[in-house]
Amino acid sequence: MLNIVLFGPPGAGKGTQAARLIEKYGFHHISTGEVIREEIRQGSPLGLSVKGFIDKGQLAPDALVIDLIADYVSKHKESKGNIFDGFPRTTPQAEAFDKIMEQHGTPVNLMLALEVSDDEIVCSSGARRADVPTTVANR
């Protein structure tokens, strides 16, 4: 099993690179942001808990995000590989991630930093906004 962590600023292309790796190698992909957004859409207890923090302009607490990742890792022990996108973001998350991976006997094999100029990030973010329906963009 190959475990890859993609990190970089929003708009750097983590999702794009993950999609390419998934298509070529059949890896699983976990984007903590996507998981959280889906939990909110479903109205799950986890989603409602996280939404409370987001509504206050705060990030989801480390413990909550760590639990999401631990659950994901335990459910994907037999995969060819995993791509972690947006995790870890903090030192406590990184320390917990190391423990989770060690417990499952599956280390991180590669950490890939995507470096993009500020101008490209601004262009990418602008393009994303152009794709968002007006009702969402104006909230």
C-alpha cells in the first residue's frame, strides 16, 4: 500500500493531482474538506457539530478531524493506496496521524508539497468563484 499526503495552499491543485493519481493507480482519496461538507449536507451529528464551528468562522477541532481520519484508515486497510488531501493541517493532527498509521502498520510513503505562485492561486480561486452559483457566492 502506498500512502501519499498532498499539501499546499487552497487552489494549488491538490484535488487535480489526486484525481490523476486515482485514475492512473486506483488509489482512494480522502479530502477532509469534502468529507466535512458531505457530513454537513447529510445533516449528520458530526456535520451539525462541525457546522457550528464553521458558522462561527472557526476550523473544525483537531479531535473531530482526527476521528474522521482514523475511521477512514480503518475502513481502507486493503486499498492499493490512499491520498490524504487537507490532512494533517496542524501539529496535533500530524502527531495523531503518525500514531494512526503506525497502529495500522501502514506508514506515509510520500509527502508532496504543491508550490504555486500567489498569482496562480488568485487566478485559480477566481475561476472557482466563477463556477459557483450566484446564490452560494453571495452568502
